[in-house]
Amino acid sequence: MNTIKEQLSLLKAELPSHCTLIAVSKTKPDIAIETAYAHGQRDFGENKVQELIGKAENLPKDINWHMIGHLQRNKVKYIAPFVHLIHGVDTEKLLREINKQGKKNDRIIECLLQIHIAKEESKFGFSEEEVELLFQSEELGVLENVRIIGLMGMATNSDDTEIVSSEFSSLKQLYDKLAGGNCPSNVDLKVLSMGMSGDYKIALAEGSTMVRIGSSIFGSRN
Ligand SMILES: *Cc1c(COP(=O)(O)O)cnc(C)c1O
């Protein structure tokens, strides 16, 4: 395994300039984040609220913290003051809670809607139909303290590249369709978050603008 520094520079050389790299640091110690930070990395992703707030307290204040995991409504308040982007917004109820906490903190919280694209039943997310209905409804535009800046999706965990690429491709198509239509005032689509260590090359080929990569940078997790 290369060092964190080597892995970061390999990845950065590979990613097109319009693609943002989120270094997924979940389960990894502060020192690993500090190492990546020292090499210029500023966007980090975590999937547990407790771990995210602990790390945010200890580490440099100019880090952009991305909440990439499933988020429970009762925990939104803990990250609302500082979170940079919430990737996994998967219900309208959660969006309303983020809006409420955004208001309390006098900020507009940027969010991605998670779309269910994988075959697996257990994955969270809106269906395409649900998202299209949400975009047409009056309820979205009134949430003044959230801004929806894109979509996020996870492909089936499979070696079959055709399955993975068709899932990413369907998400890109949905993104283009939504971006080309009438969007509520608090929607400004510019991010398509798809791709992890095992499938980011396929995601890039299908139009990803943000990849979330953990083990390829920091090594495998226990
Ligand atoms: C853990 C995680 C990643 C990164 O996974 P790797 O395979 O380590 O790159 C990306 N996205 C989400 C939502 C995750 O939970």
C-alpha cells in the first residue's frame, strides 16, 4: 500500500478538474486526516454524526465536512452549525428538519438528494418518481434554509461493470432531466455525487462530478 500522500496525488492526477474528491475518513484516526490535509485535501466525508462532530472539533476549521451516511432526523441539530454538504437526504421529512435547523443557525444548508439506483433492497433513497414529484410540489420551494445542489447515488456492489455503469447512467439521465426542467427556487443542480473506491472510474465515465473515496486513500477499514 502506498502512503496517503502517494494515493492522493495518484487520484488527483486521474480526476478531471471539474470533479471534487471527497476523502472518506470514517473510522480513521485524526492523524490520517491531518496527513491528507497537509497535502492539500480539504473535503472529508464521514458517515456517523458522533464521529463527525468529534473530528470537526479537533481538526482545522477550514475543512469542509461532508455527511455522507444515513442521517437520522434527531441528529441533524448536531451538525447543522457547520456541515458543508449533506449527501444522503432521502426523505422530505429529513429535508424539513434540515431546513428547521438551518433556520436556527441562520444558514442555508446545502444538500444532495440520495436516489435509489442499486438493485439491493436495503439501500436508502428516493425513487426517480418520488424525486420528480417532489420537484413539482409546492412544498420544496418554501424551505428557505436548504439548497439542493445535486443528486447522490450508490451503485450495486458488483463486479459486473455493466450493471454498475447502467445504474450510474440512469442517475445521470435523471439529473439532466431535472436540471433541464423547472426547478424550485432553492434548487441549483450542479453536483452529481457518485463513485467510491471500487467504482469511481465507471462513475466518472458516466458523468460524476464528485467522488467519495475512502479505502483507496486511507487503506481498508476493519
Ligand atoms: C464508506 C463510504 C464511501 C467510501 O467507500 P470506499 O469503498 O472506502 O471508497 C463512499 N460513500 C459512502 C456513502 C460511504 O459510506
